[in-house]
Amino acid sequence: HPSPETLSPEELMALDNRHIWHPFTQHGTESAPLLIKSAKAATLTLGDGSELLDLISSWWTCTHGHSHPALNAALAEQANAYEHVMFAGFTHAPAISVASRLVNLLPGDLNRVFYSDDGSTAVEVALKIAYQHWSNQGEPRNVFIALDGGYHGDTVGAMSVGKGCGFFSLFRDLMCEVQVLPYPSTFIGDDEVEEKEDGAIAALERLIEEYPDQIAGMILEPLLQGAGGMRVSRPSFLTRLVETAQAAGILVIFDEVATGFGRTGTMFAMEQAGVVPDMVCVSKCLTAGYLPMAATVVRDELFDSFIGDSFSRALAHGHSFTANPLACAVSLRSLQLFEEENTLKRIGEIAEKHRGFLERIADRPDVTWPRQVGSIMAFDVKGSPDYQSAQSRTLKDWFLSNGLNIRPLGSTVYLMPPFCITDAELDRAYEGIIEGLDRLA
Ligand code: PLP
């Protein structure tokens, strides 16, 4: 086998075509993937030397920018000290430092951090903790509640509570039973918000009556459903929903895998609603997008219910790479950068620019449902709503061939840029979107 470093881009692509199975890809119809040569700040450089602005932060992970010098240095320093050790029976400063910083950033008594590998596994851990908590109390409960349109990952438990993305129906028989609440998504200028929110709260109240002492937990993406189509809901709805569920003894799990670490304008989306869930799942920007790692952070009381004399009360869960020191080191440095670079202030400026752009396009006949939360801005293009619609593909291809990495979710066009993006780069993205829409018309 030839070594990849000595191969030309064409030879590499031939090997990719022969050996690689890409995620969320229909290899029979989709064009070949783009070969990355390097990435710096908000720019991806391809094998042929052309450049793309990474306006979706490489699946929403890239935080301070690609190949950030401070993060690179933290990674190198940790690699020279030790790269990995198992986490049962061992511990290390990077994991301890990240956990203590994380719990200080989170509200209430969310004080206990369980590490895992990615967003999906953070959700699996939360579901297992909720289930076992009730079992440890001697009051087993097995009903979970999720919100329509939610997405929580692709593993079996996460698929079970992922409702409405349409990808998972094939696996129905593998999944556990979940009750679904309507999601009152809103947009700028929406005048039916209250009615939709009242409907969702009433649906929760009906479930509470229908399943007394059987509901183990409720999982949701606070303020913004990402993969479901950048669907925004109001903080006041979140407050009502959480208060209603917690008053009925339901454990509330926030999935902040996409919304965590500044994306919605505050460090965590939950801050805007002034509520404290029983558990929160984080990943993606936890490591600034450098390495796969996640955390499920739980309230003290929940952790305490796993303490006892017998191992059967303990959480029987762990991954080979739990709390990987390299991932922890880069995560710690990233959390420091939030303070050093005043990242939240920059996010506020990005939000302001997004709002200006949405105002500019709001009256276009082909644009509907403009919405924005923090550094995330989205709108829908009128027309075919299918995830794989011709319109969506045409737009994506046009953006890519014009230097913009923007991947519409069906009819939803959105930006979720790394926080290092400059005003000039954002302006380029906005002009590109307008030109793309004009071509489609
Ligand atoms: N939860 C949310 C809200 C997500 O957006 C995602 C991924 O996009 C996940 C969970 C799954 O994360 P991962 O792809 O890292 O498993």
C-alpha cells in the first residue's frame, strides 16, 4: 500500500472512492466529497488550493476557529505529557480541571460530570442515568418524553428520543417507546406563538395524568432544535415546560450538544430561561471542535441516588476513551479562550449582523420564517421542503462552488459560523446567500 502522504489529490480520491463509507451519504447519487488540505480560522483549503468559508463550523463543532495556535499548543503539550489513560480507577488534572470549570459555568447544583465520547453517547448516558435513578429508588419508570422534531444523535437510545427528523423510521422496532410533545417553534413576526405554547404545555399535562409515576424523564434541545431545522422556541416556553415537568417529578434532560458554549448568545441556552434541568448533555464545542468528547452533567441529588454498598446501584457505563486527556486539555484551553478573547461579546456582534441581514431579506418573496438566536441565523426558502429536495441540493452546490460551506437542511438555509469569523467574511456569506437565492428564482 502506498503511503497517503506521497499521493496526489487524484490518487487519494480514488482510494476514498474505493474504501471509505461516508456518514449521511448516498454513495449512489452524491458527488465525490471534497478533499481538505488545510484549515485555518474560518477557512477550509481544498486539495486543489481553492478555499471555502466554513459557515456551519464543520457540523457545528468549530468554536474559536480551525487550527487555533493556543489550542494547538495545549494539545501538543498534553501529548508530550501523556496521551491517554483509562478513567476507571485513574484520574488526571485535565479531566478534573474541565469538570470544575464546567460546573462553575452551569447554574444550580449541576455539579457532577460524567464524560463520554460524542453527543449521542452523552444522550445515551443521560437516558440510562434517568432510568437507573428510578430503579435505584425502588420505583421503576420507563416512559420518556421527547419533543417533536428533536434530534439527539444516531445511537439506538438517542434515535428513540429523536422525533421527526425522518431518518430513523426504518429502525422503529429497535427503539424504545417514547411519548412526543408538539414543539412550538416560532420565528420573527410569528403571532401564533402563545397558542402553540399553550398546546404543548397542555399535552404535557395530559401525559402526566395518563402515566402517573411512570415517566422517567423528558429530553429536549433548549431554545433551538438544530437538525430538526433550526427551529427556535421562546425562553418563556422553556421555563413553563421545565417547571411543569419538574413539579410532576419528571427528570428534565437538556441536550445542549448544539446550543452549548455560546452558540445561542449565552454560554448555555438554559441561562436565558432561568431554569436548571436535572441533567445537561454537552459535546461539539466542548473541545472547540478538536476532538470527540462529551459530558453529561447531573445534579448532586441524582448522583447521590447511585451511591450505596452494592455495585448494582452504580452506573455500569464507560467507554475506552472516557475523559481522554488530549480532549480534556484542548477543552480546558478553549474554556480559557472564552474569557481571554471575550468570545461572548463577539457572539453578540455576530448576532447583531445576522439580524441586519434578516431584515434585508425579510421582504423577499422567496424567503419565509426568518429567525435568529445568538450566532445562529436561519430562514426557509419557499418551495420544496424535502430534506433531499432538488432545490436544496442546487443551493448547496451553488454555495460550495462559490466558496461557501453552507448546507441547507431541506428548505432551511442557516449560518452557524465559528466565532472567529470576521465581519468581512460574514458580509461575503450574506452576499453569497442573496446571489444563490437570485439564481434559484
Ligand atoms: N444532540 C444534538 C442536539 C445534536 O445536534 C447532535 C448532533 O448534531 C447530537 C446530539 C449528536 O451528536 P454526535 O453527532 O456528536 O453524536
